[in-house]
Amino acid sequence: MKLYKDRELKEEIEILNLGIVEAGEVASFTYYAYNETQAEMKTLLFKVDHPEVKIISAPQELAPKAIAELIIQWSPSVTLKQGLKARLNISGIELWG
């Protein structure tokens, strides 16, 4: 599973760079999950290791070579001068046919 910033799959990302968001504000980010394998992905779970970042929408299944939107929301309690960088963890079951 790979994550991209754009639907055209030209800008792959490994770390979420959510930039600077003012405390009390809410920012939403859309990314694209791509199943680059020939396996069907089931029971997908997307998790960001930060308590103020929530997964708003994510695929639970992804067919081989399919693309799906992943929407993340960040609502910081303090403004971070350097912005927020966070890792996205993806788990699931690969079904090979």
C-alpha cells in the first residue's frame, strides 16, 4: 500500500506533513491510498500516531491496483511553529487469488 498526495499518483509520501494550523482551527487533508499489489486488501485500518489527528474517511477494502481517498483532519490545541509531521500506519489483510 502506498500513499500519494495526488490522484494521479505522481507525488508519493511517506510522512504526513500537515504544516502549520492555528490552535483551535480545523484543517482537512485529502490523500490517496493505492494498492500497488495484485492482492485484494481487506479489513484496512488507517491510524495516525497523534491524538489531535483523526481519520475522517478511509477505505476498508481496496482491490488490486485500485485507488481510494483518505481524508484526515487535524485540530491542534496549540500552534506548532514547525508544523506537524506524523506517520500513518496502515494494516489489513492481503488476499491473494
